[in-house]
Amino acid sequence: MNSDLPPVLGKHQKCPHSGLVITTKPAWQNIRTGDDYTMSYGIIGENTLFTRPCGNIRTVQMELTVKARDRVLLEHFGHKDPVITEIRDFSNVHGIPSHQTRSLFRQAFTSQTNQKGLFVINTSWIVKAVFLAGLRLHNMPFPLILSSSYAAAISGALDLLNNKIQTSKSEWRTKTGAIEVVHKIINNSIIFTEAKGQLEQKDISELLKTYETLLRSGELAPGPIFRIANYTNITKSEWKSRFSLLKGLNQLHDTLNLHPSAMAVYGLTPRQGNAMQLASRITKYPVFIANNEEQAFSYVYKQIQGLDLATAETEKQPQEIEDILRFISTIIWDDPEEIIPTYFDNQTLAPISEALLVVKQDVSDLLHEARAKTEEIAKKNRQLKAEIRHRKKIEQQLTEAIEQAEAATRTKGDFLATMSHEIRTPMNGILGMIHLLENTDLTAKQRSYLNISNNSATSLLKLINDILDFSKVDQGQLQMEVIPFDLAELCTTCCNLLRKNIQTSPLQLHCTLDPDLLNYTIGDPGKLRQILMNLLNNAIKFTPSGSITLRTKVHNQTPQLAAITFSVKDTGIGIDPEKINSIFDIFSQADSSTTRQYGGTGLGLSISRKICEFMEGELKVQSVLGEGTTFSFTLPFGLGHRLPKRGRTRAKPSPRHPLQHDIRILVVEDEPVNQLFVETLLDQFGYQHEHAKNGVHALEILKNKSFHIILMDCQMPIMDGYETTAKIRSMPLQNITPIIIALTAHAMDGDRERCIECGMDDYLAKPIIPSLLLETIEKHLPKNT
């Protein structure tokens, strides 16, 4: 019988690994605890509960799950309160549990005082990452262990239940006038030591002799061994004695080739704990200082399970991917009380995880501040309207209130501008490092995980842009652009971009264009593209399968103008008629459950509707619950003459075949990650370059060297980019007048104009797009290059 196969519940059988009888009942099978979620139970032997959930974990109702589990235990054990372990098999579970589900899970199991341990098997990597990073296992009253197989899980469960089964012999005991030490062996792999009294130098040889007798006894099973020591009753130990004992233990382990894999010590005072940490540096295995016996055993059993995971072929995973999965799971977990893991500088993905952490916290703070300020302004306006009816000095009060509201709006604008800069700087590092990693040798699995990181970072950037766009709309700062553009090409490009995101989904995206769109139109292509991308992304989010169609219709056409109707129709989940009027409200979706299941801030539709109104149109919606939704709007456009097709932008050269340029570029950037990214791109493009860490440093370099192009960051210590540019324009330079291009995280309205006014020639906002950087540089190259 294959011991790695979990039992099949619903029939009388024996455990395939331990041989214990499994008790089952029909009433314990397929208990519905959610819209698409069931639970099945069996009891292995007398004290191990085997649980097999099935279905989409997003739909689970934890209250029903807890009640079902309690009912099974009550029917089997009666009103007794036995000590149990539990094994959960996630073979038939898909999806990721919601935040509420995880919170209720933690609450339910934290109250289980009679539980010795919970073993989870057959999880997907992303669910495993959620467990590892989100559950704060050290706060659970028992160990929660992710096992590599059923055999490992049942073995660990039985070990936990039987940890009082000990082997003890009189020759494993040392008693002198100052100290008494007793050794025991638990489950043939754990050496349990209890000591009381004073540790003195004269007793070391006797203690080592007794310990050697235990190691040579043959009672330890082949394989890794572990140590647990209870020093609660140690009253004194001199540092020379501790070091002598540990050195003697190391020599003994070397002689017998029996090195422990880990050691847990408990019962120490804070001072003794510090001394132990210092002394343990000479050991050849990790030493964990536990608070009590339960924590010590929990640590050791986790180490044992960790060895199982490390030796299982199916569980091998590069450390960098493990780290990024841990971090992404903290974003999915979204519990503000969670402890976020930190990574060290020598890990490849450490800059990405650190930057993502900054972005996550900043975006959270930004949304909180935006909501708070909006609520504060609304509250003051309501108070002022009530006071108008009762006070004679209404004009003066109203004037003061308006000034306060304008000041609050300016404060919000300043806050958003600052946060835009502070967020875009690490975002540039995130996307930049991801771009550089894409050009390295990666396995297929690593590239898949890198794509997940890229998609997550791109989603964060979209969220940031939505918030900034909402701020512009809210403050009336939108400006209309009127230029010729190919409307048919714009619609086709939008659809082609999004088709890449749904290649693996059962979803079709169609683009049906009116033949009259072949003429070039005149209007604002950027804002039209933003509306269409918002509506198409929204349709994709709420359409699990079926089709989405972008359709255009030209009507009321004259030689100069035409009204064009755009519609995005999907076959998705639809909208409840009672909720349809609220979908355009900021920070909201059709209802709270939709928000939890599908995510999003609820800004996209609000922004799209306001942009439509700004462009003299109206965004409308028609929907049938369960059948689909259609968003439509009509906008006026001027009709222009056909323009010649633009030439293709030169593709980025391969890093292995750089262009041979004599162009010299100076990169003025204080942030190390952004500087590394830009200089790596310039290496790939084939340009010579140098780096200046701030404006003062740049001016020193320019006194002795000349450059064709300067890539200038705007916000730097000592001297910022604006002042630096002004000084460069006023100083005598050798031979060449450089082109200065702003590479800045300042991306609010007016930032481009400010850069041009101070003497810069061009402007690029972070995060930097490599192809756009290359195109901008080449646009300003001398004609003979």
C-alpha cells in the first residue's frame, strides 16, 4: 500500500501509513459549508481528526465549518475534551481564502486549547505562501505545519500525541554535589535533558561521559536528531563552564558523527538567555531560546517537518522565488497586524520586496488620507449649510469656510503630489529590476513567478495613476488635447493589449468598428484611451467566461464633425438593479462582497464618467443580473484628413549586440536602485555614461568633461534638478551644449512645464519605460550619429 496516499473517506478502512482504524459516518461526509465548499471528516485511531475540504475556498463560511467540525468531535468523543491532532488535505481546494475567512479561521483555532497540532498537506504554492506569511504561527497555541506528504503528516501527528513516550535509563543520569542532569529519548529522535543545580567546571567530564553513554546506546534512530533542554532549575552557570561543556559536546558529536540538527532551550532567565545565545555561537547547529516546554517542542517539530520539505523532490524551490511568494502572500493576506517578512541584501529579489512593501504601505496611507480629507470637507460643508439658516453673519462664515475648503484641497493636492513622487521612486526600482531580471537566464517556473511580480507591480501602478487621475478630476485640473489621431487604430490597440492578459482564460475579446472610422479624427486620444481601457478592464474583471465586445458607431456626421458612440458589452455577472446607481461612486463597487471577491478601488468607473462629462458626453450602463452589462457613451470628434503612417520606432537593441555610439550621457540620480536601472539600460543601448549622485557632483564633473545628453532627476539632496539645470545653462561648457532630459517621479499637472521653464529640453515621468527612454534619447541625437 502506498503510504503517501491520503485515506479515502466515506468507507471503513485502515490508515495506509499507521495501520490505525479510521472511523467515518455518512453524516460526516460532504457537509456543505459554503456556496461551493464542502467538508468531509474521519478520525484516525483515537485522537487524530482527518479533514478534507473541497471546492472554492473563497465561498467558505467559517461559522458553518467550525460548527460542522465541533459536531463531528461531539458525536465521536461525547462531552469529553480529548487531546487531538488534525490533518487537512487541500487536494480538492482551489482559490485563495478571503481576509474574513482567514480571520475567523485564526479565531476559531486560537480557542482550541485541547489541540496539539494541525498538519496541512497538498497545498498549492500560493496557498502555502499565504499560510507561511500570514498566520503568525508563533501566536497559535499549537504548531501549524505544512507537510510534504500524508506519511509525514500522520507520523508527525502521532509523534505530537505520543511525545510523553520516553526512553529513560539510569546510566543516562548524572548526579554530583552541585548539579543533577537526566537525559531521555523521545520518539527515538529527540534528546530531552532536564538539569537542576549549579554548573561547575569540575563536573564537565562526568556530564560528557553520561551523554556519550546515551549516544552510544543505540536507542537513537538513524537520521537527524534534535535536542530539547529544560534549564528551569539551573541556579548558576559560570561562563567558563558553559564554554567547556559546549566544546566538549562538539568534540563528542564529531567523534561519533552524530550532530544534532537543532536545539531548543527553555526555562532561562533573560540574563541566562543572553549568555546562552553568546555561548551557542560555538555550536554547529541552531539554538532556539523558547519561553516554555510547549514552544520548545513546537520549534523542534517544525524543524523536523522542515527537513521533510527540504528532502522532498516535489517541494524544491529556489530561495528567491520562495521569498517573493512569501512577500506577495502578505499583500494577499492584507492584515494590518501581520508581521511582514524582511529579506537580506544578499538575496536577489530583496530590493523588489522592500520596494513593494513601501508601495503597499504608502498606497494604503494615501487612500486613508484621501477618504479622511473628503469626509472632513463634506462634514464642514454640511455644518455651514445648517448655520446659514440661523446666523446673521452667514457671508463672513461662508467666506471663511470656502477658504478652509480651498486650503484643504490645496493640502490634498500637495499631499498627493508628494506621495506620487515617493511612490513612483520605488515603483521605478520595482519595474526596473523586474525588467533587468527578464533579460537574465531563468527557468520557466522562475519566469512565471517573475510575470506574477510584474503583473502585481503594474496593478499597483494602475492604482496609483487612478488615484492621481481622480485628484485631477476632483480639483478640475483636466485639460483637453485636440490633435489628429487614428481612432480605429486606437480601439484596435486597446483590444490587442488586453488580449495578452486573457490568453489562458475562457474569454473572447472582439472589436467591431464602424467603417467610417477609417478617416482620421481630431480630439483627445489619451483621455479616450483611458476611458476604453477602464471599461474593458472592468468587463474582464467581472466576466469569468464568454465574450466582451468593443463596438463603435458613427452618426450625425457632417464634413467637420461626427458623434461617435462607443459601447463595451460583456456576458459577465451583471449588476443588481438596486445597486446600479452606486457603481459610479468613488471607492465603491456594486456591493461589498463584489469588492472582496474581485478587488479594486472603485475609482475606474468614477473617473471614466467624469472624463466623459468633461468631453461633453455621458457614460450610461444597462445590465441584467447574471447575463451581462453594457457601458456606452457618445462623444463629438472633428473629422480630419488622412495623415501619413508613422514609421516604426526602432526596437531596443539586444544586450549582446550593443550599438557603437560616441554619445556620452551623464546620469544625475541620487537613488541607487534607479541609478542602477538607468545605467544598465544605457549599457544595453550602447551609450557611454557616467553617474553623478546630486547636482553639486554633476557641476563638478561638467567643469572637466562634456556630455551630449544629461538625464536629470528633479528631487535630490544638496542641490535639486531644477537649480542644477539653471546653473548648467548659465555656466561656460566645453564644445557641447547638452540636451537635458528630466527623469523624475514628479508626475502631476504642471511638472513638465516647470522642467521646461527651468531650461530642460524634454521630460519623462517615472516609472521609466525602456523603449520610451531610448526613443527620447534618439530624438535628441545629433544628425550625424
